[in-house]
Amino acid sequence: YSGRVGYVGATVNPRNRTFEAELVLSNPGLVIKPEMVANIQILRRTVADAIVVPQDALVRVEEGFLAFVVDVDESGAEVAESRSVVLGASQRSQVVVEEGLNPGDRLIVLGQNLVTGGDRVRVVRTREVPPATSASAGEEL
């Protein structure tokens, strides 16, 4: 079913961390009954051309967050390069990177806490992520 949010409560229930929301849905055949319980997803916004990464791939530092990407040095060796990143919206364990990464960067997602900028790395597995035109905030691209 698709619908729109008609009302959102102004306060959160401190006991169960929920709040009231009312959805406006079409109900042909009167299948949806009052007081039914549902799992819903609310699309808050769509982010075009987003770079979305796992939050676990980022390293928290005093100034914010770092991402490590694989680069090639002058000798042709693969090395870790440290990048400061600016984060945007997040959902579950995914986060939008607004600044600091570029499409096609090879992000280090395992062992990123064990490297520093300039360390030689050995890539043992890669996963290509197809480009997309847009995604819901937090959707993996």
C-alpha cells in the first residue's frame, strides 16, 4: 500500500519510544480495519546521485569521520589514503557521504581501523556497486 502521512504526534512516549502517526490510505474492499498494526517505511526524501556507504566502514576521529580508500603510489603499490568525510542522512547501517568520496573510489570496509594513510594494502576482495540515478536516503547504491 502507498499513502501519505496525515498527522504526526508532537511527543514521544518515553516508555516505548513511539509516537502516534496517521496514514491516509485508499482502502478498496475495506481490507484495512481500525486498530490494525502495520510495519511501515516512510520516505522522507530522495537523494540524487548519492554516495552511500556502510557506517562501519568509517572511522570516528576527534574532528569527525574518516574513510580510507585504496590509491596507487608512485611505485605502483596500492596504499591506504585517508579522507575526511562529511556525512548526510543515514538509515539503518548506511550513511550518505556528502563530501570526501568520489564515485569509483575503492573504499576499505574491512581493516580500516588498522591502517593509516600511506600504509601498503592488499585488496583481497572487491565488490562493484552499479551506479544509480537516485536513492532513498540510506539506500545502498
